[in-house]
Amino acid sequence: MDTQTLIYLFVGATFALYIGIALYTRAGSTSEYYIASKGVHPIANGMATGADWMSAASFISMAGIISFVGLDGSVYLMGWTGGYVLLAMCLAPYLRKFGKFTVPDFIGERYYSQTARLVAVVCVIFISFTYVAGQMRGVGIVFSRYLEVDINTGVVIGMCIVFFYSVLGGMKGITYTQVAQYCVMIFAYMVPAIYISMMITGNPIPQLGFGSDVIGTNQSVLERLNGLSTELGFNTYTDGSKSTIDVFFITMALMVGTAGLPHVIVRFFTTPTVRAARLSAGYALLFIAILYTTAPAIAAFARINLLSSIPDTSYTEAPQWVKNWEKSGLIAWMDKNGDGKIQYGPGAPFVGAPTFSAEKGVSGERVVTNAATPAATELYVDRDIMVLANPEIANLPGWVIALIAAGGLAAALSTAAGLLLVISTSISHDLLKSSLMPNIGEKQELLAARCAAGVAVVVAGLFGIYPPAFVAQVVAFAFGLAAASFFPAIVMGIFSKKMNKEGAIAGMVVGLAFTFSYIVYFKFVNPAIDNAEHWWLGVSAEGIGTLGMLLNFAVAVLVAKVTAAPPEHIQHIIEDIRIPRGAGAAIDH
């Protein structure tokens, strides 16, 4: 059976599985739609959390960005891993014990204010739409290559699939769909990693292969990679170019942003008890660690294969994978010196992503119309394809290529569905039911949630068609916004009896506005000066969420000091949720 047929078979089978689960577990009440009636087993919830957490950024783009930038890419690995530990161990059990449906629900009740709830809803929408843009872009990238359609068509197909099972099933359907998606994505990630680790190092365990010698040499994987990189004019793979302060700020923004992500937090509301929430957090950490400890090895192996197979190769003799990905517009070549060979080195070969004309070049290549002049290299490689193209680069069997296609789609669709559910519940429950239309019935609220999800799918698709950056970078912006808005409000809401509604509202508004403005200015208004020379305190847009978080804390504390303390009953609630189970006064909701 040829590879393309296998791809259709694998992708079609997984889609049928997801839709079947959504039909079987469709939500019939708001409790099922919002929190799966609090009936999810800790192991299942751990898998679902892993799928929700390991988005297209984790599956597709994280190893890709590490592969291209080396040490600098480790900020994503450190920040996202540390952030989940912070969320799972320090915040999630307390939020679960509070017993509300959503993060805006917690903010509104804890800060005894409809205004605080509305500000939280705005934050949720900002964060979730920024995050979902990366997921839809990931869907488009996978479809563009494996189903041989353009990226925009791939995004539209992904919109239709997500719309079906998120609108129909709600949290109940999404949870069990995500269990299946976790199994698909982790199998798809590990099988090629094991294959390639064996091929390059002879060690079947990628994490150990990463520290082993390359077969036929006396060099370790990283030594080999450093040599290949410097031979072609790139920076040494194990050296970083970012300043220490920027590395710290990006890592911290990703870490605390994780703890403020609404679509991950809501997963801990679906378990029967607080103890089950803690158990599911532990299981999720185990399931997530499998992929995250493998990502650096995948990044290094993919880079070795890429640098070994392309440079100084005649285009007519280039591996078939180059031409396969060229069709999707994610690899492009322009023969600037007329020698018919692919020259690859540092530099910016094209202005933005490559655009093609309908004609073919003298070597049979697709003609690029937006080459940068001058440029140091002839080749454009989109870093988001590295994980997906890795099995083809390594010439693995067709069924492995089909498996990676199914895994990439599972990663993007699982997180997109979780984000869209958070958007829809924030609008239907926190905006309509709790604020604007408190007298609507359950059926009307459920209908509103599904309509909101439908609108959110369309908006998310537009973000996927017109993305602002690489998948991992788009997601990093979402984490920055979460760090600057939700994290301080949640932490102070749990651990500070003195924090009042005025302080929390002022902090969230200032943190979100500052971070959003900084990102927009450097990425959209004036991208020409997006460099360390012009950044405030040397902090990039990816890391500015840390500074936004500090501003949030400072403003909240100052405002709280000059305004009235929270009511007595709110202070008692805070004491109650922090008392361990079995201490007497605690209630396990």
C-alpha cells in the first residue's frame, strides 16, 4: 500500500474515532457540557489533560524551534514543563476545591464582583484566541502536506472537524476524545523517535540516544551537530544568542502563563473530588513527560538529518521529501548562482513565507517570486515542519509517515477543542447566565454555549489562515497574556485574604493592556525594530508577560492597600479552600 493511501487511512480512521466518541458521549446538560458532570476518572483526566496541554506547539513546533535555534529553544521546554508542575501542584487542587465551572467564575466569586468576572472573560477571550491561532495553523500545516491541499484549505477542514465534536460533545465529549487523541499523538511521536535514534546512535531510547555517539564516528550527537552547523556557517548549536535576562523572562512567562491557562485549569474541575484532581495532575505530569523528555532528541536528530541531506545537492537529485514539502509551500529553493545546487546557510532567503508563480524553473523547481536580495542562502525551510518531515527525511516506512500525520492532527485538534470550549463557556455561563441574562434556562444556556463555540471556530480559523508568527511563537504570546492577567489574580485569590476586588481588577487590566500593547507594537506596528537594541530592558515580546505579571502584582497590591478589605465571608472562604482535607473544617466539594 502506498504512503498516500496509508495517510488517508490513518487520518480517516482517527477522525472517525473522534466523531464516534463525540456522538456517544454528547452532552445533554450544562453540567455535562461545562465539566463532564465531575465524573471523569483521574487516569482518563490525566490523559485528557496531557492531550489538552500538548498542543500543536508541543508536538509540531517545539522540537522544530529547538532544532533551528539550538540552546535558545530550550526556554520553551523549561517554561512549559515547569509551568505545568506549578499549576498541577500549587494551584489546581485549590481551584477545584472552590468548586466553580470556569476561571472567570472563580474570579467573579472570589472577588465578589461582576466587573471582575467581565474582565476575566475578556482575558479568557484574548488568551484563548491567541492560543488557538497556533493550533489552527498547525492543522493547516499537517493537512497541506499530507492531504495535498493548501494551508488555508487545511485550516477550513480542521475547523469543520473541531466544530463537530466540540459543539456536540462539550466537555464530556472532548474529554474522552482527548483520551483517544493522547494515545494517538504519543504513539505517533515516539515511534519515529525510536526508529531514528536507532539509525543515528544505535540506542532505541531517544532520551539516551541524545547523549550517545553517532554511529561510525567518535562524536556525540551534539558534537556532530555543532560540527555540521559551523561547517555551513551557522552558529554553534549548543551556544545561545539570547541575553540571560531575556531567557529568564521568556522562561518565567511561559511557566506562570501555564498556571494561568484557562483551558488547562478547567480540566481539574471534571474530577469527582479534590483528591482525584490531585491524582489526575500527577498522571498528567507523567504522560506529558514522555513527550517533553523526547523533544530535544527529536530536534537534534532532525537537524543532523537535514544538514546531512540537503547542502550542495543538485535539485534534480534532491530527496523526494524536499519536493513533497515544496508543494505545500513550506520549503522553497531559488537558484541564485545558477549552479543547480541547493546552497543552505545562515541568512534570510525570502521576504516572509515564500510565494510561488505557476511556472517551473529550469531545474523543475517551483519559481519563488519574493526572494530577498541580497541573501546568504537559497533555501527556505519552515521550522514548523521539522517533526512532521523527520520520518521522510530519515526514509522511514510509509506507515510511520501516516502515523505522524495522524499524531500532528490529534495534537492540534485536541487543544483547539479545549480552547473553543473555554471561549464558549465563558460567553454562555460567565457573560450571559451570570451577568447579562441571569434568568435564561438550562436549554437556552446550552444553546448559547454551542452558538458561541460555532462563532469561535470561525474566528479561530481566520487566525489560523493569517497567523502572526511560527506556531510556538504564537503560543508563547498567549502564555505571556495569561501570565500578565490571570496568574496574579489566581495566586492572590487563593493565598491572600487582603486582596480585594479593586486590586484584582486594576492588576488584570494593567497587566493585560501592557503586555498586549508591547506584543502588538513589536510584532505588528513596528516589526522592523524588533530586536534587543529597542526592547524595553532587553526583554523580547515572548518574555514581556513576566514584566506584565510583575506590574499586575504591584498595581493590585497598591490599589488593595488604599481600598476597603474584602468582606468577612470571602476571607473565611479563602481559609477554607487552603485547609487540607481531613483537617476538620475542610469540605471536599
